[in-house]
Amino acid sequence: MSKQAEPKKKLTRAIWENALPHPDGKSTRIIWDSRLTGFGLRIRPTGAKTFVYVYRSGGKPKWATIKATSADDAFDQATEMANQYYRGKDPVAEREDAQREADRKSQAFSTGDVLDSFITEHAKKKLKEKTWTEYERIVEKILKPEIGKIKIDALDTHDVATLYEKLKKRPRTRSISRKRKGGEQKPAPPALTQATGAIRVLSTALRWAIEDAKLRSGPNPAQIRLTTTRQRDRLLTDNEVARLLTATDDLLHEEKILSHVALAIKLLFSTGCRAGEICGLKWTDIDADWRFIRWPDTKTGYLRKAITSETRDLLESAPRIVGSPWVCPATDPELPLRVDVLRSGFRRVMKKAGVVAGENASLHLIRHWFSTQVYNDSSLTLAQQKRIAGHKSTSAAMRYAHLNDEDWASTAEDTAERRLAKIKAAASNGKVVPIRGGQQ
């Protein structure tokens, strides 16, 4: 653990999300909260983050790890531990005693126990933080309240199907995030989308419980038929892309979006990267000869992409802030541009350009458009296409190998013409005798 002290701060969501490991790459970094002694955020050299509460017991420091879904939740738990400590109790011992008592009363794991183990022992260790955070939210807010008390071996397909139908009927007017500036609330996703997502998380957790953890015997009861209304084949047309890029320049000129938001949007179009990859891009990730961009860790691990002349022009003309490592920094240059800020800027661009995509209106539309262009280029081999698009598996590549509407219509017309030509050729080679009433 690093011995170098740093100023205490109020631990907020922004600090939790943007905190980086210790610069030396070996030490564990601790950011202490300025409100409560002993409460801090621990960042391992690997980048794993946990909230902790530290106190003294028997003359030695004792570390309590806090399981929380937000900085505010962690602060509340740490405050409760501090109250126990100042009343002469040992917070960790209290929690351990409570857990032992709960285990004694239960002869078998409940579904809630298994879901907790899945998050702690698998999701937080194997998945990206953005993914496991969403899994944890679904488990805590949806799955455990509904089916958490059912014994894991007693959970059956009927229970899961009943839960799915119940979730599909939930109202969709509830906000799932904090209010934006001006009092506007981010609308909740459709109930059907929430229901489908929850069952998929449950299915993944149960597969882990059956195959890896051996916490359940028998089949996976969450493998039920799911319905969805989302159209995943929505693609941007070349005309829409041209309008979006023009709208980006117009909004930048009108000072209605930040320069680094505009830069990030253009880089998405020129590279086909994921939004998080562009927001997390550092100047040190760019090859000294301007040939490649390297990402040490992305959703699929190490990634390297060639710098095209289009991308190079964008990077060379990008405003650089002295002391900031980020290509697209936030308003605080020490922090990277947040994906939700970029997403908000892209929504403004879409509105300005008059591009409507419904449920598919997301930054991923850009990556889908870019990849489709690559996979429809018949001059490239599949290996070259995958390398340019940044896909490692062929199955992932095939999910992006779509035709846009113009190519689709053109291909259908060409096929129809060839089909009719064959019929006419067959007719001209001999007399066609119709079959009547099954008789020849």
C-alpha cells in the first residue's frame, strides 16, 4: 500500500468512477473521505475498486470491505460501522456473527445467496466494472426482492416465467437515474427491455451456479423464451452520417457542444471504436509515428487500430491541454470525458440533424454503421475486416455484417432480374405445358 498521503476528499460518484490506480503500477491507492475518519476508496493496481472502513481492534488496524452500489450507499454503511465502533462493538465481528447466524438457520442456499456469490466471486472478478455494476443493480433492485428467498434448488421454470410476465407489466414512467439539469428526468427503458435484461442476468448467474460453483443441481430454469420489440438492424444511411457530421460542426460553431465532445463524435465515426475506448484514449496510447492507436485494456482486452489519414487529421488538429493525458478530457482536464456526457452531446447532434432512431438511438449506432461498411467491402478478407473493425471472434463479426437499406434494395432487384432471366431462358428453350388437375 502506498505510504504517500493525498488530500482527503468527499467520496462521490464521479471520484468513484474516475479514480485511477497508483501511478507506480504496484501500490494500492487509498482515497480517504473528508467527512468520516476511516472511510475510504481502495484502488488496487489492477484497477479493482472497493469501499473500505478502517478502525482499530486489539491495537491493530482492521479493514472492513463495504459492498455498495454507490458512494452514498457506502458512506451510509461506513457511518453505521462507525456508530457500532464508538459504542464499543467490533463492526466486522458483528457482521460475521450475523452471517453465521443466517447460515445456521438456512440448510440450503437461497437464490439471493447464490446471486450475491455470483456478483462477488464471478462478476466483479471476471467482468468489466460497467458490466458488473449493472448486474449488481439488477440483482439488488429486481431479482433478490422478487425471488431471493426461494431456495436455489426449488427455483423452477414456472417461478422465472411468472417473474418475467410480472416485470413486463411494470410501468415505464419511473426514472432510473438522477435528474438532469433543469429538472428533466432520464426516461426509464421500456418494461419489456428491463424484463428481458433481468432474466438474462438471472440465466447467466444460474449457469455459473450450476457449472462452476456447483451450488445447484439440475437444469437452468431461466432458459425460457424471451420476447423483444427492439429492432437491432437499424443502420445509419450515408446521407444521415453526412448530416450528423455537419450538425456536429454546426453545434460546435454555435458553442452548443464542447470541442472535446465534437472531437469524440468524429473519432467514433473515423475509427468505429466503442464510446468508452474514445473517452479513455490517452495521448500516450498513440504511436510516436502516428501509425497505430493502442488500448491496453478494452472490453475484449488489448486492442490496436491503424490510424487512417482521416483520424490523423482529427488528432493533429485536436486542442491539447497542457498537463492533461486525455485526448478527449472532461471540463476538469485531469479527468476523461464521461460516456454519459458524450451520449448527451450525440443526442443533441441527432436532433440537430433530424435523425430519428427510436430505441436504437445510441452511440453504438456509429460503431454499427462503421463495421457494416467494413464487412460489406468485398475487397477485404474476413481477417482484414475483423482487424479493422476491432472484432476478435467471427461470431461477433457476423452480428455486424448487415446490408444497409440502399444495398438491400439493390441486391433484391439484382436477384429478381436474374431470377426472371432464368425463367425466360427456360421458356424459350421449350414449350411450357401447364399441369391441370394433377394430370400430365
